[in-house]
Amino acid sequence: MESPYLRIAADLRRRIHSGELAPGDKVPSTRAVARDFKVALATAARALAVLKEEGLVEARPRSATVVAATLSRPRRRTGPVELTREGIVRGGIAIADAEGLGAVTIRAVAARLGVAATAVHRHVRGRDELVRSMADLAYGESRYPADTLSRRERLETVARTLWQTYRRHPWLPHLTPLDRPLPLPGLLRHGEQLLRAVDGLGLASETMLTIEVLIYAYVQGFAVHIEREAQAISATGLSSEQWLDSQGRAMSAVVTSGRYPMFTKMIRGLGAEGYDFDLDELFEIGLQALLDGLRVEGSRQSTS
């Protein structure tokens, strides 16, 4: 039997593709989905997360989740496609997006493209080069608007751009540790924007780099949970809602033990509806708290 969250995602997906929900239209909130489909909030949140991962909907800061402005449509092949380096790299990205980075091999990409592995090797020397090229292309997908932004707005824009990049490619934040950044043009574009936001404040180079690393660390640290949830579902066969249900007895024992009064008070305060776990909303709350702490304000600057 199909999981409830997949059934809900399919219904909303149909409404989007049929035009019933047009680009820019608000998507039913997590609570509205839970009410209309008579499911738990966690199930509703998971359904909306599926659509976000597919790029069909997007979260707007301080606003609702809306249908994405540009919807991806699969292209139909009309004949043999010439093998190119970019085509190979995009094939690797498609595999990583669907199955994780561990599934990416030269043979897997060749099989996906319907060619021999030797043909792929003519364009990329090996898996390491392929993965670096995948990361460079994925990081370079987004373009910054040619608008005049304040320092704060620029930092927000970069953080949200990186967040959406990780949303589309959940394997990307797992690629390298924070202290071993790859010197990729696609990645450096984001860093350049961050440094421009704090340029002219009279900060030492070390301080500017610290601010850049802090923002990268925040976004990357949040983003690793996107793929971890998918891995947990694959390993256990349980959705997040099903897993929480399975912990009911253990949770009840903790609440009734009397050893954790503040935790018990919080759980009881949540009531029957529980906690509406929305990763995008939590990301935005944390981002604002981080930038408030950095106190980077100032005059408006040109993005380009």
C-alpha cells in the first residue's frame, strides 16, 4: 500500500501540473494538509517536503510555501544524443539526486546514458573528476539577481541560495568537510558574494573569513539532515511519522518518569497536535538569529 505522504504528494502534484495551482499560488499549509487529508502533521510535512525536493514548490521567507515559478519538465528524446562532458556530469547529478553520492560510478553514468564506460572515460578521467565536476555544476546553477542589496540582504540571499541548492542536491553538503572546501568556480561565486557583503566595514581579513565560514557552516549543517532523513527511511522502512509512533511507549516512559520536568512540560504543552517540524521554517529562524548576532547592516550595494 502506498504511504499516505506519497498519496498526498501525488494529489498536490496533479493539481500543480493540471494548472489548478499555478506558479506563485500558495500551497496548502502543513496544518491545512493535515486537516484536509486527516493525517498527522508529520505526514503532511513529509508530503510537502517531497514536492520541495522535486522543485515543484518553494518556501518564500516570511511567507507561505508557493508553487515554484519555473517547473521542470522532462524532455523527450527524439533520437541519439551526442555524448558531451556536460551531459555526463548531469547524468551523474541525476543519479546522486535520486540515489545518493555513493551510487555514482562511471559505469552507472554510462548505463544511464546508454553508452559504454570507455566512452565516458574519454570525457572524464575517473570518478573523482566526475564528482568534482558535478559539484561545480550544481553550485553554479543559481544566479544572483542584478539588484541593489543591503549588506544584510546580500547575506540572506546567499544563505537562501545555498539552502535551495542543497534542497535540490541533498548529497552536496556531504561532499567535503567544512575545513576542506573545494576550489570550484561554482562554489567560489557564493563566497565572493558573502565577502562583498562585509567588504568596506574595516574588518580584518581573518574576521571576514570567519563570517563567511560561519554562514557556510550554518547552511551546510542544516542541509545534511535532508539526506539523512532519506537514508533513515531507506534503512528502517519507516517514515518520520511512523518512527515517532514506534517511539510512543519509550517517550511515555520518559514523560511519566518525573526525571525531566521541563521536557515533560514542553511535551504536554504541545498537546495532541504535536510539533510541526518544518525544516525550511527552522532554517529561516536560525538564519535570522545568526545574522542578528553578526550585526552586519549597512548601505545598499550592487549585486553584480
